[in-house]
Amino acid sequence: MSTPTVAPSLYTEVAIRVVSAGDVAGGEQIDADALAIPVTSDGAVPEILGVDLPALEKAGFTPKVGQAIAFPASVAPVLVAVGVGTVTDLDTTRLRDAAAAFARAVPNDAKLATRVPAGADPGAAAAAIVEGILLARYRFSLRSEDHGPAAVTSLVLVAPDGDQDAVAAGAKTGLATARAASFGRDLATCPAGLLTAGRLGDLAIEVGAATGLQVEVFDKAAVVEMGLGGLLGVNRGSVEEPRMIVLKYVPAAEPTGHLALVGKGIMYDSGGISLKPGDLSHSQMKNDMTGAGNVLAAMSVLGELGATAAVTGYLMCTDNMPSGSAMQLGDVLTTRGGKTVEVLNTDAEGRLVMSDALVLAVEEGVDAILDIATLTGQALRTLGEDVAALMANSDDFAGQVTAAADAVDEPVWRLPLVRSYRAELDSDIADIKNIGGPNAGSITAGLFLEEFVDGTPWAHIDIAGTAQSSSARRWINRGPTAFGVRLLIRLVLNFRPPRRG
């Protein structure tokens, strides 16, 4: 058996064709296995379905978002009634969810087609539809035989008359963002034995060459020379060397701002000496590099989407393993810039590797820093699997992050940086401890990270709850979700330097 491909989705293309509703009504044929017919709850059922609403309801279908029912036929395309709710409430979130329901209703069909509802922003609607279909049908398999839903190979969008160009542009954007999110899922799903820190460095170089990113990979010797004590401390127990991967996106014209993205890249997190229990959550710790994977995936499409801000990405990558050389409780690490950290829990390691990158971003003089990490179990217990925790030292920048999150339906909830809790991180022998008390662990983790940004506008997204889904729902599949990829893309596309102070 050949070595599995780590990231097939980056280079997977779907043929997208846009036709007008008028041409279809005039007899133009749609080359598709299945055609979605949107059904609203406040309008007549489209005649093409050949049934009325009572008949659909008798079959168990209601025209609300998330409902879809296929009409079996011996001639393609199969018609699929897809609920979209009321016309007045139809937005990109509902369209994305409805498109996902369509894709799940015909799992064996590779060539899909759908109407783009009239009345919505045609470009935004097309982007959401493409995302919903492709992300719902995403799969990652290392099976020896093919298994699971068919890959989508082509997609026809039937646009309202006059909106073909806008629909085509939106579809192109949706394809890029869906491809990036799929790439992020690939990275987080790949077993840690296949995707080491070194392998991710090699892959980043490959991605950079394909997408126009500047990529520099720092090996252990370079990390030692740079004094990245947090990354080196966490790496001490691993037989795999660490890597710091620095990505740079430089727009063609004068940048409209400079944003740093910092991703936690713990390729496998055993907890170190503070060993995790041998339960299901431990078995999923291959996804503890989701933050780093998200940054790489998001940055891979910035050139394609025409981002105007400069972006520097820092991927801080290592295993966190127990061994005779592993970091011990009570050790003191010296991070980039000289700040010392007393380690009282080796499973609070993500903040250690990111602290070095935060200092490097400050040294670079960026306008703002966003870090993203599967950081604390308390974020999961507080907000569940659907909402990520947000902390920030800048209301302006927090507003930009929240707006991006809302736009792509990757919601965040801002937690306060309660200054009185900073005392819990005081150390008797070092500048700071790496963990606080038993309560408000997400907030004390945020306060720890803030120590390294030196007043630069900064935000922290804790995706410990949202990085993994326990079930398939909407366009989210069971397993790693790559939550944050599309959020980061939208943030960069709309980024402006935040006000200071």
C-alpha cells in the first residue's frame, strides 16, 4: 500500500457551470445526476416537482431548512425538494445549511445541480451553496477500498436571469473557501504518525510553491539559536524535532495592513508528564494542531481571493510526549524575549509554544495578532461544540473577528479578560506560571498569552470545543471540523489596522 496523501483536497477541483433560469426554461439540458428544487414555506411548491405541499408533508417533508427529499427516477436528473424556509428569512447561513441537506439527500450522486433562489445577494448565495454542498460531502479515508459518499465532481448553478456573472464570481469564492476548509480538515484528521512536525514543514513548502506564499521552515538548531524556549521545552519529550513554520502572504499592491496569525501546532498531545487519561478525547489528540492547520489552509487561498492585507503566519509545531527527557513539573523555561515561565502542568503546553510566536510577531511590528488554538477543555465545557471562545485586548479588533465569525457561521463568544485573575499566574520563582487555579481556565490561559503581546492589538480564539464534532449535522461532518479556516479568510479579506488604546 502506498503512503497515503496527507492533503488531497488542496488540489481537488470541482467543475462549476452557471446557466440562466431562462435558458433552462427554454429547454437547455442540465448535465446532473440530481437537481435541487428550493421549496419555501410561504410560497407555492414549484410545478416541476409535480406535487403539492400536503403530498410532500405526507412523505415526511416540511419546507424548513435542513429538510430534503429525493424523488427517485430512472432518468437523470433526480429531483430533490429542499426546504429553505421563508423568503424573508433566507440568508447565507440558511442557504449553506439547505445546500448541505441537498448534498446529504443524494450521497451517491457525483454531478449535482441547484437553483440559486431569486431575491438573495446572488454572489453571496452562490458562495454559501457551494460551501454547503462540498463541505457536507467532504470525506477523509485511509481505507483499502472505496467507501462512503461519492465525491462531487461537477456542480451546475441555475442563476436568476441577469445574475449569471455574480453567481459565477460567488461560486468561485465558495469553491476556494470550501477547498481551504477541506484542506484544514485533512490536516487535522491525518494520523499523527503520518503528519509529523517535519512533514508539515515539507507540506507547507509544497503549498507555498503552489499558491504564492513565502515559506520558511526553522528546524531545531534554528529554534535553539532563536531562543524559542517555549517550543523547545514542550518538544523535549519527543523523538520528532520541532518546527517553526513561517508563512508570508504579500499582496501585489501596497498592503492595507499587516496581520499576524499564530497557530498552535501540537501534532499529538499526550499531555506529557501530566499524562491525559486513556479515553476517547485522548485518541483525538492528533487534532491538537488544528490551529496551525487552519492558518496554513486559510493562507493557501489568500492570493486566489485577492486579499489586500499582508499576513504573516506562525505555525508552532511539535509533539507533547512523556519520556525520560520530557519537560517536568517545576521546570522553568525561558521564552523568546527573556520572560521566564514556571511549568506546573505539562498539559498546558499550547500556550508555551505560542508565546514564542507572539513575541516574534511583536518584533515584526504587525498591526494586530490573532492566535487560534485548541487550548482549554473549559472552552468546550463552557460553550460546547458550536461556539468558540474569544478573548481580546482591543474592542476594535474583537469586533472585526466577531463580524468575520458571524459572516461565515463560525460563531464566537467573547469572554472577559478579568484582570484580578492574573494573580493566579504569579510564580514564586519565575515571571509567570503556565496555569492558574481550577476555575476560569480559558480566561487565565488568555491572560497568559496576553503577557507576550506587549500592547499590540490582539485576539485569541479557543477552538477546543469546535475543532471536533461528535456527530454529522448541517455542513459539519463527524470528526475534525477545521472550524476557523473560513473565519480567518474573511477576517483577512476585511482586515484594517485596529485602533490602539
